[in-house]
Amino acid sequence: MGRNKSQRRSSKYFDSDDDTLSTSSTGALSDRSLVQEIEDVESEDTALEGYLDSMYEKRGSTRESGLKGLINALTSNVQLDFAEKSYETLLDQFVKSMKRGFPEVALAAQALGWLAVTVGAGEIAHKVLEDSISHFTRVSKIGSDATNHIMVLQALAIITFVGGNDVEETEKSMDLLWNQVLRTSKTEPAVMESAISAWTFLLTTLPVPRINAQFSEKYLPELSSLLDMDSRAVRISAGEAIAFIFETINSRDQNGDDHLDSNCLDQENNNSLGSLSSLDKLQSRVLEQMKALSSEAGGKGASKKDLNNQRSSFRDFLASIEDGEGPETTVKLQNGFILNISTWTPTIQILVASCIIHCLLTTAS
């Protein structure tokens, strides 16, 4: 496109000076931007070191402030360089905080979770799991408010998901979470729901042969009892776990047993016909419970929204179990891409992971 007359006049008399001014101005802006960027990086590094230094203080409130500062830094930007360079110090201090009381314990668990997420799967994340799992075991037995307790359970789940190297490590964390589910007399419904969801989340990472008849016989009775809980959220979480177990067993049966390892084959061959019949009866009872929940009538004082959510959820569970119709889940990705999911494994992993990340983004008070 050509210049207009006034532009051409300016060009005739001021081209040389304009070019010089433009170059000089651009260079100055570039220099200022570079200086500002360097200052921002140095300021951020100084802040991170300051938060880390606070972890060495005797005063609990000072350590908690340091933890909150590190958590905010890890969640606001990808601090990969800092996490990889300082992971030994960070891990050591976070684990020490896990030995203390709430809310420092919950903040430390949250920080450990974000450290694992930041560095990603690999040796460092595995080290995070190895060094912290015994403290998660201890902390799970300590009474605390629901928010802090949930924070600890969610952090354990995401650290295991990212840092676990084998089935045994995953099952160790699952056992810890399951113990929280069984403490029905002491566990608040919100904590129980969180524990079930986190347990199911890790369950989706187990090899299919692990989820066999014996596995079902171990967990289905407890899950069946959870379907009778007053909390609808607990019922739905239990129903989701049951739907996944049924889907996995059915999928394995349809694909044959060629992929089963020798240990699983030996275990299944040792099952008697009576045992299998017992499992069939258990599955039938669970299905009847789920059918009742899918059409439950609302009682006095019942939330219509919660009731509808329960009905809808259990209809989906039943469609998956009885008709093989997986959940229809749509996830919107960046750049307009859409991911359609029709099985429970990715559905649970995506939805539960999103809930866990959201929980870990909320700094404990």
C-alpha cells in the first residue's frame, strides 16, 4: 500500500532522522525490556530463596508463610529450574513439616504434591513419594478439620500418580486411602468421598489382571455398604468405583485371559465354583442397590439438585454395567479441539485429577 501525500512529505524531509530515531527508540525499549525481565527473574529468585529460608525458622507461623509462598510460586508459574535445582532442600523441609501439626502438615502435603507435579514423572517425583509416604501414613491417623484432611489425601493421590514406579507402591497408597474409607465412625462424609475418589483414581492405573474375582470379593462388600450411606456424594463416589470395577472385569472377559500373568491365573484357578457363585450373588445385590438409587424418590428436606445428580449418575453407571454403554464425556481442549471419552478409566482420571488439582490450588488456611 502506498503512502499518502503527508506521509511522502514527511519521508522526503525526515526519512534519515526518523530511521535514526526509530532505531534508537526501539533499541532503548528493547534494553529496558531486557533489564526489566532480568530484574523480574532476580526478584522472583530472591523471593523463592526467602520463602525457602523461612522453612528453617522455629516459629510455626513463619514456616507456614514460607510454605504458602512456595506453593503460590509453584502454582503461578512453572518453576521447573528452581524445583530441579533445589528439590533435595525442598523435599527435606517439606517432609520435616509433615512431622508437625496442622495446618502446617496440610500445607507441606500440598507443597509436596506441587513439587511432584512440577518436576513430572521421573526420579525426583519417585523420590518425593519414597520420602513422604511413611509420613502420609502417620498423618492420616491424626484428627483434623475436613479441609486439611482432604488436602493430605489428595496430595498423596497425585504424588503416587506421578511418582509411583510399580504396582506395589500404588497399592500401598491405595491401602492408606481405603483405611480412611473404612473409618466410617470417625470420618466426615466429605473426607470419605475424597478418599473414595482418590482410591478409584489410583485404581485406574493398576494393570487389568490385578482387578480380578478376588479383588472384587475384597472390595465390593464395602463399596456395597457405602451405597447405603446418608451422603449422596459418598454413594456416587462408591458407585463410580463399582462401575469401573465392573467395566474392567467385563473388558477382561471379552478380551480373554491371554494377557493374564501366571500369578493371577493360579489365583483364579484356585477359586471354587462356590466362590464364583458368591461373587455373582454379590454383584447382583450391588446392581439392585444401584437400580434403587437411580430411581430413588425424594424425601422431605431432600435437595432436588442432589437427588437428580444421584439419579443421573447411577443411570450412567447401570448403562455401563448392563449395556456396555460407557460414559459420554466431552473435554474441551485448547485451540478448539474436543476430546470425546466413552470409558471409565480416562473419565475418572481426567475428572478426579481436575478436582485434585483444584483442591491443591486452594492453599490451606
